[in-house]
Amino acid sequence: MTRRRFLACAGALAIAISTPCAALQASDWNAIVAKARGQTVHWNAWAGDEKTNAFILWVGAEVERRYGVKIDHVKLKDTAEAVARVVAEKAAGRDSGGTVDLVWINGPNLLALKEQRLLYGPFAGALPNYRHVDTTHVRSNVVDFTVPVDGMAAPWRRAQIVFVYDSSRIADPPHSAPELLAWAHRHPGRTTHPLVRNFLGATFLKQALYELVSDPALLQQPARDADFAAVTAPLWAWYEKLRPLLWRRGEQFPANGPAQRQLLNDGEIDLMVSFNPAEAAVAQAAGQLPDSVRTVVFDKGTIGNTSFVAIPYNAASKEGAMVVANFLLDPATQARAQDYRQMGNFTVLDVARLPIAERKRFDELPRHPALPTNADLRFPLLEPHPSWMTRIAAEWERRYTK
């Protein structure tokens, strides 16, 4: 869908200024902006990170100043809270005037609303700034956990697996899962991963499976009882060799990413996995890691995903929500978000194809020796089907917990 077309054909959905299945013309965007003025957008977003909360506060100030749209950050502990609210409103027959206007979402939560037809749209292609989104190299911008987004949500930030290491103690970081095993043989006890009950620990195993499986395309399909054991056999063979070489011989694991980072900061390990490419730089700036830490990305790519914003079908301020979604895709906004002093979230835009003036914003971002480049992260691997994480985590629990 081009940015000048917008088909509101999902159920009874229609933007306030057009009719269902009508094409959105360029002039219609101005009408959307005009309609949005004075609206309050209740943005339901995870609130577990201070820098992200501060960024959302800045976005709110900017869209109110520029467009007269206010943002109310409804702070969530879990996105499922917002999903449950929309589902409950649907059950109660509240098909307009809903309490959720915009939600930060991906993965199973996005799938749940999409499958139940509780999303407004498709709208992403109608946003003027959507033309800058990288839909070629970063497939997670249009395919979320193997499910096509179909324009029902707009991307706004990326995550991708990287490995953070202390360069004062090691000079030979691994660049693949097999190299990681060889590295662990040379440096026993100096790396680990979070518990596999934690998403980061499970993703560590998914990353290894991607490299070790005979046909990675299998991971884009649901895991099946018939071949699960055969497909994952190389993973468990690799992990059986790795586990006794982990911190505390693989008998204990940090509970989550921050706990793992503390081990690196305390000098108990030299290498850790992260789902935030800017974690090393951000943590250094906050005094949470030594200045000697650096970041490495595996040569064949690493798993990445995209966070989206979506508009529920019954949102009260749809036009305001679209204005916010478009502002999040503005190159200046994306460059600010990527600044490690702000959030450090890598852009969803195709920087190489931006106009020179806009590309310059990214070229002039403050540099840090622990930051990978946009080019380093340009070819993320798609998330496997969600069933693989579920099955792998369950199998790890069966094998390694008592």
C-alpha cells in the first residue's frame, strides 16, 4: 500500500473523514490532522524503563505543540492489560468511545487483537512518514513473529540480539553459535544467559537454533510434534556441550537481563546476550557497565523484532492516534530515539534511502565505541513462529530443572 492509499475495509471500520473502502488522498491527511486537534490520545505503553517514559513525555509535548494533540501515557506493566481492556469493551458492546486509543504492541498481543478483528485500519500505509520505513531489509517491520502486519500497526522501534563483552579481559569475542562454544572452552565460566523462563534466555536458545538447524525456513512454521525432536536435536547437542562451561557450570542462571548485566559489571562474566543493541552504551552512560565493554553481532545475522503502535477498532481518538503514529516515524523523531543518551533504540527507517538532510541526522548522532552501526544491524533474522519459543522453553525446563 502506498502512503496515499488507505482502505478502511476491516469490518465496519472507517476513518471519521471518509467512507469504508475509500482511498485516502493526500488532501485527506490534512483533514485528519485538523480533526485530531483537541483530541487526547490515551497511549497504553509499557512503563518499565525511565528513558522510554521520558521519551514518550517528550513526544507528548511535541505533538501538543505542533498539532494540538495531547498524550496521556497509560503506564502498563504488561501489554496484555490493554488487550484485555479492548476485549472486554467489545464483549460489553462498547464499539465506540473506547478507552484505548493507541497501544505499544507486538508478538502474541498484536496477534490476539488482529485475529479477533479488534484493530482499526489498515492505516500504516496512509501515514506520510511511512514511506521512509525499511520494508525490504528489516522484514520484521511488516511481518511480526511470522504474522503479516497488513498495515494494521505502524512500526516505531527495533530490538535485535547482540552480545556484549568486556574488551579489557577478552579480545576474541565469538561471531557465531559454534564459535561461542569454542570460546567457552577457552574461557570456562565466563558467560551465561538468563533463565529460559525469561524471554531473553529463550531467545538465546532460538538464536542458536537458527544457526544450527538444517533448514531455518522450518522455524517460520508452527512447531510440530512429528518433527520437533529431530529439528531441535542439533540445538540440544550443542547446548549439552556448552552448559557445563557456563557461569557456575550452568547450574544457576541470572533471573533476567539486568541481573545478567550486573554479573558483567561485577566481573563475574565477560560476555552476555542482549536484545538491545545500545545496551552497552546506555549502561556505560549510567555507570552500570565499565568503559571497556563492547558489542558484537554474529556474522550470519541475529534475531530481531519490531515494536509497533496499533489503534483499537473502537478508539475514541483515531485521528489523534494516527498523528502520533506518524510523528513517531518522522526521521527527526527516529534519530532522537536512536541517540543512546535518549533511548538508544535503533530506527525502523531505511536510513540509506533518506533525503540527504534527514540522513545527516543519523550521521551526526553521538558515537560510542560500544554502539554497533545501522549497517551492522541491517539484516535481522525474523522471529520464529511463537510456538518454537514455547516448545523450546518447555523442553529446556524438562531437561535442566529439577
